[in-house]
Amino acid sequence: MPLSRRQLALGGAALIVLMLAAWTLWPSTPAKVVVPAAAAARGTAAAAAAHAAPGEVAPVRLDALHVAREGPGDGARNPFRFQPKVVPPPPRPVLTAPMPSGPVVPPPPPGPPPLPPIPLKFTGLVERANGVKWAVLVDGKGGLMYGKDGDIIDGRYVIVKIGTESVEMTYADGRGRQVIRLTGQ
């Protein structure tokens, strides 16, 4: 009875899964233990054991038992006795500059509010044969306006200077100079 392609594929997949499981679960070789130089310099039994090869037993050093050790620190902390918390020192007084003895001048009143931006869009530039540039402006409501340097637009704005990519405008009274970039819409 011949095996079908499906049975061969399933058998191959099962074989791959078994090989992968065996490879991950197989014990690896033991890693070498690296001991820091400080622990090795202390000469402790643990450092000696770390220096021994994996199959060897480190020699026992009985003379290390008679070496004088550091005593406990002379700290005053006793966890079984209540002591009040240490009170922080009072804050240093803040030194202030002496007040001037002259008359007090009130701050100047705030200036007028800033002017709203000019609500026009610079959509095009027309240059006549005589070299005079005309700016084409739109007010956003469908109104089309145009003018040259010095012309008053919409009765409120003056064209100061027309460039190739921008137009410089002010309000009719000369306040609020603004540069409007060419948008092409």
C-alpha cells in the first residue's frame, strides 16, 4: 500500500518537530565559571572552588578559619528601641532687597490689541508688457480682487509691494504690515 503525498508531508513535519524538540532539550556542555578578581584575591573557599576544574574538588584551607575578621560596625541604630526622628534645621531666612524710597511708578498700560490678519489670499500674478505687476487676490467668499503697488483693495487694505512669490500689504491707515504668500488657489 503506497503512502499518499499528504501522509508523507505529515510524517516529514512530525520528524522535523521531533528533531527540533530533541535539539532544544538535549543537555549542553557545562559553562566555565568566571570568578571576579576581587573574589579570587580574598582567598575564600568559594573562590578556590571556583578555580577548580568542573570535576575536581577544591582543597580545604583550615588556616582560613583562624583569620581575624572585621567586627560589626559601631552604628547607633537599634531597631528595637524607639528614637524620635531627627528634626531638620529650620530654613534659612529669605533676604529681600530693600524697597526704593522714591515714588512708585505704575507699569505702563497695555498696548492696543494686535490687528487681525488680513483675510486675503494671493492666488496669482499678472505682469503686463510694460513691466507693471498686478496681484490677483481672493477674499475667501468668492470675490476676486486685483491691484498694483499702492492700490487700495476692498477699501481697507493697501498693496505695498508685489514680489514673485508674495505680496506685502497693510491696513489703509498704515498699521499691520503683513506678507501674504502665493497659494495658487
